[in-house]
Amino acid sequence: MTTWLAVGAVPSMAQQNTAAANQNAPVRATQPSTMYGVPAVSDLRTLQADVVFLGVPYDLGHNSLPGARLGPAAIRAASAIGGPPGADTFYDRETGEPFMKGVRLVDAGDVVIPTANVAQSLTNVTSAIASIIARGAMPVTLGGDHSITFAVLRGFQTSGRKIHVIHLDSHQDFAPTVDQFTGQSIIQHGNHLRHAIELPWIGGLTMLGLRGLAHGNGGVASDARANNVMMLSASQVLKMGPTAVAARIPAADAYYVTIDIDVLDPSIAPATGTPVPGGFSYYQMCELLDALSSKGRLVGFDITEVSPPYDHNNETSLLASYLGLRFLESIYKYRAQDLGRAR
């Protein structure tokens, strides 16, 4: 039976749906969830990129609240930003300028984390970072608890550079490496830097953003000073300003920046296992990262301790994803300036 419509008549919804079924439906294939929608890669041996995002879904090094293992997935999900998919550049609405045009960014997915196997998990992290370094790319690592930073820094062994580590955190993460109950060596989110300074290719350590209260007489801080670690509290950083802070950091062949999300104020970054009142705001953090980018050659950075179970409206994951892109914007801004001067 044929249904006739008068001229100018509007088809019913049923008739419209029937007609639509005979047309090419406006759908598109789903894409893997990658940082900022960049291409995914699966083989680090054939890597061709400038920046590689690497997730480490690991929180066996956290001695308090679990959940940071869910960080990489949450940060990736929150990193979806506007603009045409597949574009080879980004756009900053505040400056009105595009940035990182032509920089090759890829997402290598997550490191394999065997259940309850600390040693193998951290070995896998080191191996992945070493592969990225071998291909001449810069790793940007998404944690995971902060103990992964030691495993990441191990991967720089063949980089050929003496690296100064800049640690942005409310805590020193310089506790003893031997467990007081078992007498065994342990790697956890509160002592990873104590392990890291023993690596021959780590040339120094600066801590920024320290704050909070604790029992005792400051033994961890004393140990850090005894190892020539420069420490500036959050209040000192804010009083000095980012330019003066960057000037205080020793000159080095290269720098690596490790970020614990709790360096930010918990009012804007609540989803972390050990929040401390009084941290940096988003803009204060962006200005500090920009100043650090001007210091010299940055060979990588990580963002750790985002713990999605304690988040509200994914705001901490979103903040982490924005900081990652803002930091890259600053890094490549200064690299372009250095390249222009070299010419």
C-alpha cells in the first residue's frame, strides 16, 4: 500500500524514520581513548614521535588510600577537548594563538601491571621509558601513585644526560628506603626520590611546593638537606614568584619534572590520597611550569596521584589533563625560541 502525501504536507515521524533507514546513517567509528585524541601506537620499537603519553595504572606503592591506578584512564577521558579531530595543532583561547603545530604526539597506552607484583610492574615501566628514550621521544607519564617516578627515571640510563629532577609536591617523598618492620628495601610513594638520587645519571634534586604538618622533628627534611636537596615551601614559592624560583634551581644538562597533584590546593584537586590544605591554584601552577620550561632542556615529566574515586565531577582528572597540555605548550614555546636563536 502506497501512502500519498499532499503537496506541502509534513511526513509523520514513522515515515521520516523509514526514509532515514534507507540513507547512509551519520555515524562514525569510535576511536580509542587517547590523551587529547592523539593517535594511538602499540609498538614502541618502531616509534616515530616527539612526545609519547604513557599510562601507569599502579598504586601498590601507596601506603594510604588506593585508587591512583585508575588515574590514567580518568585523565585520558577528561582530556577530550574541542576542535576538529585529527588537527595537527592546538589552540589557546587565552592567548588567541595556536601552539605545538607539527609536534608529533602519540599515546602508547598503559604499561602492563602484573597483579600484586611490585618488582615486575616497575621493571615494565622502566623498560617502556627506555624504549621511548631510545627512539628520541619525550615521555609524558600518567600515574599511578608517585612511586612510579623512580621506575621512570631508571629508564633514562642511556639518555646520555645528567638530569636534575624538579619535584612539585606537598611532601618530600624522601623517607627511608628500608621498612622499619621487615628490614627490607621498599619502593613506595613516600620514598621514591630517596632511591632516585642514587641513580648515577641523576645530578640533583629540587623540591617545590612543600607544606603541611607532621609528627617528629623534621628528620626527612634533614636527610634531604644532607643530600644537597634544595627545598622551597609553597608559601616561599608564592612569595618569590615563578621567575625567581626558576633562577634558584641549579643549572643542569637536562631537567625532569615530577608532579604530584597534591601540590595543588585540594579545593580544586580533591581526588588524591594525601591532600594538604594551601596548595597552588591552577594559574599559579601554570606560571610556575612556564618558568621551569624556560630553565633548560626538559626531557620528560609525569603527573601522579590522581585518584578518581575521590573526585567530584572529574574535576581533578580534568585539571591534570589541562596541566599536561599547558606544560607541553610552554616546553615547545621555549624550544622554538631556542631554535630561532640558534639560527
